[in-house]
Amino acid sequence: MKIIDISQKLHHGTPVWPGDTPYSFQLNWTKEQTGSVNVGQLTMSTHTGTHIDAPYHFDHNGKKVADLPLERFIGPALVVNVSGKTSIGAEDVQHLDLTEISKLLLKTSSWENKSEFPSEITFLQEDLAPYLMQQGVDLIGVDVPSVDPIDSKNLPAHHSIENSHIQILEGIVLDEVEEGIYDLIALPLPLTEADGCPVRAILIDRT
Ligand SMILES: N[C@@H](CC(=O)c1ccccc1NC=O)C(=O)O
Ligand SMILES: [Zn+2]
Ligand SMILES: [Zn+2]
């Protein structure tokens, strides 16, 4: 079985949303102090690196991370190259055969320098999610930190995706991944109060 890791590495320099809490890891206790073990502490924004959004992120009445069904995060996934476009709408995916596919992963290649937070990215149009819902898709993954433009405040794509009962997966790394069908696993921690959660996202190569 070949596993492709499509997760960003988490380290002190991992870029986060401007002004948001950066990732940090520190040892709170050392082996010398405890006499037995090192014990670490993590601090980070819930939208750090490769992560999922819970509807609560943009809707006060929306579900939180632990309320999301796990089926959403595991299943047959199509990776498709949509690079070179400002935005992605239904017409850009109409040619795809989505039978047997429940996760659509969009390779926009619009975040080139991964060591810096991008100022402009390829974003999703409001007509994409309703079309994908019709086709049986329940998760959309993107290789950028947001499905809306970075400066968007009303987040039309986020809301249209939630209204279509589709899960958002952001910040996946698809640079080395070829177009095709894989099995995706991208599970969040069962955080009961959270609006989002970093995930370890992997593709299982069926060939
Ligand atoms: N909605 C964006 C995240 C976002 O907007 C954001 C994330 C962290 C800190 C601030 C944010 N937005 C501030 O206006 C997203 O889900 O990617
Ligand atoms: Zn997010
Ligand atoms: Zn988001």
C-alpha cells in the first residue's frame, strides 16, 4: 500500500493567517525535571496548516468539530488539476466523472511560496458546491488556506459549501500528486468546542 502524505509540516515557521496565533511547541517538563519523561505543550490556531473547517467557524449556530460525522473525512477522492484559474465554478468541473467519488481535491497551484502566507489565491465560486452536492460529493479539498478570497469577509464559498452539506478541507499539499482517484483519510481530533482542527491528510494510492 502506497501512502501519500498531503499534510503541511507543522513547525515554528508554518505560515498562519495574518495576526493569528502561530504554531509553537515547547517542552513544559523535561526528562531531567520529571525524572522520567519529556512532556510537551502545543499552541496554534485551529486553522493552522492542513485543516478542516467546522460550520461554527463562520456560523454561530453551526456544528463544532466533534459533531461532524467521521464519514466525511474518509472516502474515494478525485485529485484534479485546475491550475491557472482565478476562481473555480461548476463549469470548471462539469467534465469530470464523479461516479464513485465522494471527495473532490482541487489542485490550484496558486500558493507558490509555502513558507509565506499567500496574498492572493484561486477561490471557489458559489455555484460549485450545489453542483457537487448533486453529484454526491461530501468534501472539497483545496491546496490554499481558504475557499474564499483572502480578503473576503462575507465568505460566500464557505456558506454555499455548508448549505450543500459539504465538508471543507484547506491547505492540503498536492504539488507532487498526480491527477487520479485515491482514498482520502483526513481525520480531525474530537474537539468539542472548536471551529476547526488541523488534520493529518493522506491519500492511499490504489495502483
Ligand atoms: N475563513 C478563513 C479563515 C479566516 O478568515 C481567518 C482565520 C484565522 C484568523 C482570521 C481569519 N479571518 C479574519 O478575518 C478560512 O476558513 O480559511
Ligand atoms: Zn480554515
Ligand atoms: Zn475556511
